Amino acid sequence: MSSTVITNIATLVTNDPSLGRGSPLGLIQDAAVVVDGDRIAWTGESSKAPATDNRVDAGGRAVLPGFVDSHSHLVFAGDRTQEFNARMSGRAYSAGGIRTTVAATRAASDAELEANLTRYLAEALRQGTTTFETKSGYGLTVEDEARALRLAARHTDEVTYLGAHIVPPDFAEDPAGYVALVTGEMLDACAPHARWIDVFCEKGAFDGDQARTILTAGRAKGLHPRIHANQLSYGPCVQLAVELDAASADHCTHLTDEDVDALANSSTVATLLPGAEFSTRADWPNARRLLDAGVTVALSTDCNPGSSFTSSVPFCIALAVRDMGMTPDEAVWSATAGGARALRRTDIGHLTPGARADLTLLDAPSHVHLSYRPGVPLVAGVWRRGVREI
């Protein structure tokens, strides 16, 4: 293994609050970071950097942890441009549009699905994402859900079984039968390829009792729960997430005071997905309310073909600052350290000795430019596991 120092960093985001005057971002000015193999070996002021085998000059630009995208749906086929166009012309969003993608995904070959997956992973990497979670949920048969997870597992350890995305058309008259399939034969086929189990707990998808049955069955098979919660309406989903110790309750758009209190007093992360609100013209989640209550918040893209077709975490950071009440520092923390917590990972989302060497170099002197200059491609370099890939 060889070591590399990245020096002449204008602003280094470490996410270690013991550094940088106690800021949660652990900011170090005029900084350097040493990468040894696939790990961070040292961080500090440039003038104090130890000798290494290689040297990279950051040129007075900012470095931060690679983004952790803890919620995406990337194993799919087909296109929903017409649906988006209709929605932007006045039609309301509902859960039913997923069926269009289900039909296309079932008809696609393994090679077509994997080519699509790798295309969007490369797109996300160019925008600074070094860790991502992705789900099944567009096959909704035993065979199609299992193959989606097998394909995803070739590219990430953070794979989620989402057989409970919607009730497919072939079970429209027998939703109980589909729940039995999701918790039985389908779960048996999918569990070996996944770490997580998820359910879309919403009107038009699965109610609270069905969600509890599905998540409990997955937990018995060794899968840890996460949940699509309270995106389109108020409901029991956030409370269920806390009850079952879900790693993350995702969306969290419609929350009661009791929901906020439950999240604040739990280890369940509230993962906010502003790309979905942007793409559906829905009400924005109130991040300020959650943060002020002490809830741990993550930011993610929800990249999917129907309701949030973006792989850009920087775009979601800008939306969160502009429309969800977050400060630039809070948004960056939520897209890095917050995403790591939503995946219950301690090796990513920060740049401290021993952490995985996942770094993003910005063509800007500060991380604040991610929201200050929305839409501008600021990512100038990406290291993943210590290897420069961009």
C-alpha cells in the first residue's frame, strides 16, 4: 500500500465535532488529509502533514466526505416522461404510477437492468456519491425481486428488499395474498441477497398492519427494517418505524408532534428526499422542525424513474437549504454523516483516522458553494476506498 497526502485544502469537512472549534462539520482551514491504502490515516493543518509516498495539491479547494445516498431505486427499466409531463401539467401524484415501471422491468433482461444500474451509479459518482443504498420493488414477482437484488448486490452492500412497494395488478383483488407472498416465498428467495427490508406504508400501497407484518417477517429472516413513511399523508408509519427500531423512516413529509417526539427519542433517522417534492410539486418536509427537536436527519436523492429522477446529492442539498429550512452546514452533514447513520455505518460519512477513504473534492473553496451555486457541476475529484476515480 502507498500513502498520499492531499494538501492545500481551503476547507476540510471532517464531520468530527472535536475539531474546528466544535462545529458539527469539524472544519479545518488550510488543511491536509493523508490516505493510506483504503483508509484515512491523518487530518490536520497542511503545515503539519506527515511525509507520504504521493502528494496531491487541492489548489485551495474544499474537500468533504463522499456523499452517502441512503435511499434509491436504481434497478428498473422503462421511462415515465409522459407521467412527469402530465403531473407538471396538473395531474396529482399517486402511488399507482409504479405499475408502469413494473411492467417494463419485468420485460427487461438482466443485462439491460444492470446496464441501467451502472449508468446511474456512474452518474452519481461524478457528483460525489461514494456509498449508495438501492432497492428492489419494480419486479413484484419472486423471480424478478430476487434478480433485482442479485444485480444490486454486485455493486453495493446496502441492498434493500422492497417487495412491498405496491400490490401488483395480478394481486389487485387479493392484497392479503400478496402480503403472504412477500412474507413467504418471495422473502425466502430475496433475504440471502439483501441487508434491509422496506415497505411503502401509504394509502394506495400498504397500511400500518400490513407493514408491521412485512417488516416483522423480514426481521425474523435477519433483515433490518427501514420504511417509506408519511410521504403523501399522515399515518402510523413513523410510529411503526420507531417501534420496530427501523434504521430510517424515509420521506417524513406529514408529521404530527407525536411523530417528531418519537423520532427525537429513538435511533431511527428521518431521511428527507427533497427530489420527490420537487418532482411532484408536493409540500416540503419541515427539516427545521425535526432538527430543532433533536431528530437525526439524512438527505438522499430517492433516485427513481417516477417521482425523483435525479442522482444528484448536491441538487438535493440545494433544495434542502432553499426550501426545507436547513443551513448549508446541516445539509452537508445530513448528506454525509446523516446518510451513514441511516445505514448504521460508522466507517463512512466522516474523514477521521480509520474511516474509509471516500472523499469529494469541490471546485470551490467551501462546502457552502453546494447550495450557494445550485446546478453548477462543482465536483472536481472523487476518491473511493482510497482510489481516485474522478
